[in-house]
Amino acid sequence: MAFNTSLVWFRRDLRAFDHAALHHALRQSKSVYCVFVYDSAILAGLPRADRRVDFIHASLAELAAELEQLGGHLIVRHADAAEAIPRLAAELGADAVFANHDYEPQAIARDGAVAAALQAAGRHWSSHKDQVVFERAEVLSQTGGVFSVYTPYKNAWLKKLLADPTVLIPYNIEPLKAALAPGRSVLPPLAELGFEPSNLGQLAIPTGMSGAAGLFEQFLPRLANYGVARDFPAVKGPSYLSMHLRFGTLSIRHLVRTVLDLMARGAGGDGAQVWLNELVWREFYAMILFHHPHVVASAFKPAYDAIEWEAGGEADAAFAAWCEGRTGYPLVDAAMAQLNQTGYMHNRLRMVTACFLIKDLGIDWRRGEAYFALHLNDFELASNNGGWQWASSSGCDAQPYFRIFNPTTQSEKFDGAGRFIRRYLPQLAALGDKEIHAPWLVPRMLLEQRNIVLGRDYPQPIVMHDEARKRTLERYAVVKKPG
């Protein structure tokens, strides 16, 4: 289908290369405009100094500059996107609006409303796969069913990729750039959007396409050791690309293609396959959310909704202590400090803190999920929901309900020297490597020698793990078919 004028709506795909919707629009249109909408429906309720808004703002500046370099420009709006896109299409006389698929229930509903409004006005809606390699029902079981267990899904995913590697072919923009409509990009300042600068700059978090490319280039030499290093929060083991994957400043096709190429050449070590598996986990959770949207508000396994969580004033106080890093368990508190100060939390610590909230404090996983959603720089509904339901044992392919992380053991195993704890809990820095994981077990005289008073400098444990574990097993007894 050919169009005179088209509009490309950028959302979580903030790049000007290997971009499916932009490629198809340029290929099918004589003139192509580009737009990003600061969606007021999404921004409402966010803190004024939100790192994600700051990240988007900086990334859009780079995107706009790149589009202008190619001969186009970026239109920026601050409005309800469901209303703004059809209105802008009418203003521009656009025959079609191109965008990339989203898989979250609210986004699907929004896109449906936009498509209906465009159709009513005689315009075309064209949506394309871009943020994943395989989507929706592209990876199914041999009987045509939707997977609910990760490993067989991963195996089917890899088999499908090997059978059709053309899905990784990049969408070229440069040869088609002549169709971009020229103009000048005007980006509103943060204040005009109702926001103020966050500490993103102080944290030196790389933004935009160049930031993503730099992080990936830095990660590749560490890739071989990823399988081991990724579990230790004081070690530079992860790729730190999750925020860029969330906002699409890099191409998932490029990441997978690069890793497969390394593996084909016998490079990348064991870590290459482990990291690829993590990318597949992301797509697994996206697929689960698409096929089972009820997980947004309830358990994937309905039986787990019968669990009675702690409620009332004591539960609220315990939740506040967890949020603020005052549980008395150093690894948990250091992890929450990391989240609150930086918007990032190491993946191992996401599991530890989630398990502690659910199975030590007995608090509904949805409360923790919502807190992470508000504070994580890389918040992605599918992965966040999937991770929390994994920890609560209520999700697909989740840990068994009787598998309960011991926060002290986790601390000793994955932060043995206490480097991570000391970074975020400097009041405990004087404790020895063996003492720092459980300060309440340290003799009072020794604590005094280190000028540490529990209850003054650092809290006593909010619960005792062994007792909490027993209560959790009782709480989960209502589930007839655990696991």
C-alpha cells in the first residue's frame, strides 16, 4: 500500500536506525513525519524528578538531532496520546500512522482507540513488530498451545530462530531517508512538562542511542564471564542495558545477532548463551502478558489468590520499613537503598528483596510490584510482573512456594566481603566481612567497639527469618497444588 503522507509515532523505540515502523513508513510513503507524545495519561502521578522522564528527554534530543541529520525532524507533543495522534494526523493530512507493537493491556487499548479514530477519518493504522524477536503467538508448542514454562519456550524460541534467521535482518533507514519531511525539531523543556531534573546526570547514566551503544561495547569484553559475574552485586557483571531495552534506544535484533555471531565464532564463552537466555526470558514474559492479561491484577495461577496476606497497621509499618531499607537485614536494606537512590537494582537483589517482602513479611506481592514500578528506571510491566509473580510462586514457571531465600545466606554467598553492603550502608562499614551480614548476632561489646548501636545506627531485624519461614509455609497451605 502506498501513501502520500505518513506519520511515524515513536513510543518505546527511541532510535533512528533498525526501526521497523520508520522503515515501513519510508518505504511506502512519499513524505514521512515523526512524532513523540509525552503521554499525559502515563505521566500523571509520577514524581516531579523522575529519572525515566529525564532519560526520555535526553534521548529525544539525540533522536531529534539524528532525524535532522537524515533530513527530517521530530514533532513533540504533551497531551493524551489517544487524542493527540489522530488530531496531528489530521493537521498534517497524513494518510497513515505507523507505530511499533506494544503488548501491555492499556497500550493495546490505547492503540485500538487510535486505530478506530483514524479509520473513522479514512486514515490507515499500520503497526509492526520491533521490540522483540518473536511476539504474540509466533512461538507455540508442538500442539499449538501457549507455553507457560520457560525452558520449553526457550528451546522452541531458539529452534525457530535457527530455522529463520532472517528475523534478525536490520531495517535500513539510510537508503530511504529522502522521504523524511524536513523541518525543525522543537523539544519542550522539562519544566514545561511539569518535571524537574532528576539525579540522572549525577549518576552518569548514559542516555540515548549513543549511550546504549557505548554500554553494549563495554559489556562485550565481560560477556564471557557473565554467567558467573551476574550474581554478585559488587561486581560489574550485568550489561546495564535494561533501561535502553525498555525505551528502545538500541535494537534487540542487533543484540541477538551480535551474540549469535560471537557464539558461531567460538567467542563469548559460556556467558554468551546465558545472556541470550536472559533476552529470551524478557520475550517469554512479554508473551505471557499478552496472552494472560489478568496477571496485571491477579495471580497467573488463580489458586494463589486465596492466600491471605498480612494487612493493617503492622503490615503497613513493615512495608514502609522494607521500602525505606529499615528491615535490619543488610543485604535487603542496601538493595532498597540502591533502588531509592539510583532507580537501579541488581537482578539477584530483586529476587532477594521480593522474596523477603513476600515470604518474610507476608505482604502481598502486588504492593512490592507497584513500588518497583514507581522507582525502577527500567520498569517494564511484563518483566516486573513476571519477576514478582516468580518470587511469590504464583506465576508461570515460578519458584516453589517452599523455596524461601534466607537473606543472610544470600548475603554471605553473593556479597561475601560486604562490598555492596558497605557502599549503601556506610554505618556498618566498620564491621568485619563475616559480621556485616547479620549485625544482630555480633556481640554487643564488639558493636560498641565499632561505635555501632543497634536501634540507633542500624535497626534490629524486623522479623526473625526462621519464624517467618514457618508462617509462610502455613500461609501457603491454602494452595492445593503448589509449585
